Amino acid sequence: MTRTTLTLSRAAFNSNISHIANLTGCTSLAIVVKSNAYGHGILPIASLAQAHQEVGWLCTAGVQEALLLRAQGITKPILVLSYLEGNLEEAVIEGLHLAVCSWEDVQAIAAAAQKVGKTAFIHVKIDTGMGRLGILASQAVRIVNEMMKLPSLKVYGVFTHLSNTGHADQDYSYRQLAQFDDVLDDLEAVGIVIPCTHALSSSSLHLKPKRKYSFMRVGAAAYGLWKNPSQIALVKEIDPSFSLTPLLEWRTRIIQVKQLPAGSNVGYQLAFTTTKPSTIAMVPIGYWEGYPHALSNKGKGLIQGHIVPVAGIVSMNLAAFDVSDVPDVKVGDELILIGNAPQVQPYEVAREAGLITNVLMTCINGAIERTIVEDHAPLMLLKPSESLWGASSK
């Protein structure tokens, strides 16, 4: 008996990409596959991206992730966004595009490119108000001009990252975009034309920039993950029909069913005590597998169309669910931890655990195999359930 499965829906991925492209008008998307593709599995997601014609690029955090993709046969352009750990010479040979945030980055890449006798492609990150990595906008023209003089180096891209998207107040985001556009205008004014520009990401779906950029970097949205309820409200104002479908479905199987009398304790710290004769189902999933400890006495699962609560403390490899209201539960029955139904959707599970969605998903243990399926069967509830978004589902 397989104790747990993580499956990824190709249909959901393709649907999300189409919805994003239609909403934003972007003719090319860059799928961000860093951090094991936000917990979804870097290799299966990269294979989905490789096969999709509207995906032009993939983005990783570091060089090692990008080299792994090349080794697995991914041929689309790859941009390394954050850090240059690993073999820069191999990165240049493999044609990786490398983000640079300092003059030291540029020198290291230029030296590697000269050593292997190939041109290195760099994207200059401009700090327009995030305050993390990047060259200050006020210094951009001077520094980019110096970069252009270095042999074996091509300044292929200029980009920025927005820090306060997904909220009703969009003023700061538009100020960042205006500052970025000013940098591009100033570069063009001195004769520097950069082939590739990018600034928008998943949480920028609702923004309408004045300038058309080369592509949009898409992470969470490609995986069907919303940032917060405010974000979905902003997007729905633009397109009420817009939707995202979670790619990932996490299932486990019951390994024991127990009938306990009233007054029985379940799990560590006496954190759950039955108030009536109860049926408790044990599943072989805990915080090692990535099911948050914070869901102790708070989490929900879905079994046979019924929402069932976590009973007691989530242990390292075990969790208990109160299935008293579900008829004929038996060992081997499937229980859904995360899926496309109210109360087990990724954002709702994350919110219950006091996490943001990206944290929940990236904490799912990478040792659990991720498998692509063509699509998931629809998940239905046997009675209405109020979801996070205020809509009642059956």
C-alpha cells in the first residue's frame, strides 16, 4: 500500500498558463522553478514547462538548479535569478543567463567566460525599492555602460522585482515600475538598448504597466496558488472569469481505524480528548513529510466527500483525524490533505497553519515522489462548505 502520493495535473498547469497569458497579454512567460518548483518538484514541472509553447523561459534561484535542468534535457532558456553558487564556467558553457547584482558578480562571470572562450549572458537586477539584491536605479546607467565594455559579456536583460503587490494599495508598485521604466529610458537615451526586460511576477497579475516587457516571471500562479484574498479580489475586478487551479494533490491512506469511548486521549500532550464515542483514523503523514505541526487540532482532511478534522498533535510521521461522521471508514481508504476543494485548497490549509502558501508548499518533503497525471478527478463535498473566498461549494 502506497502511504502517500503527490500528483501534479498537466491540465491544471496548462489551464493556469492560458488564463495568465490571456489576462496579462504576455506572449511569453518565464516559469519560476526555484526551490523544487515551490515544492511541486523541479523536474516534473520543468518537463511541463518545456512542453508548453507559451512558456519561453525557466527561472531558478541558483546555478546548481539550472545545471540540473540542463543535465535532464531542458533546452529552453534558463535565467538564474539570485545567486551564483556552483561552476560558473559550466554555466557559461551551458548558455545559462545569469542575474548580476554587483560589480563583483560581473567580474566573476566575465572571467569564467573568457576562460572557456564563450559569451556569457547577464541580466542586470535593478533595485527600485525592494531593498534586497540589485543595483540602485540611480547608478544603473553608469554601471551598465561599464559592463558593456567587458569582453565575452553580453548584457542581455535588465529587470526588477516588486515588493508590495497583491494588496489594494498599488501606489508603491506603480512607483517601482515608473522608476524601472526611467532606467530603461535613460539607457536608451545613451544608445544602450537591452534585448530583454522583465518586472512582473505572479502577484502582479492585476497591474497594468505603461511599458510592455519581454516576459512575465510566473511562480505561484502557474502552480494555482493565490497570495491572499485581496489578490484574487483585485484580479476578479479585471476579469471575473479568471481562475487558477492548484496543480498539486496530496493524498495519504489510513493505516489504522480505532473506536474510542468518550474521554479518550489522542496523541501527545493530551491535546485532544473525545467528548463522545469516536472513530479515529491514523494516517502515516506528519511534519517530517511536510504536514505542518501547526495544524495540530486545526487541520482538515477530505475523505469520501466529508471534511474531517485533525485530532490532536501532528507528530513526526503520524496524524490522527476524527472520522466519526464518515460511514464505513476502513484501512486503506484515501484521505486528501491538499487538493482543489474548499478547506483543503493550498491557501486555506496554509492560512489555518498561520503560513503563507509558498511556505506550506515548499515545506512538503522533497523525498516524496511527484508524479504528473493528465488531470485530477473533481473533488466534491457532500454538504456545502464555506470556503476562504466566501463562496459555498458542494
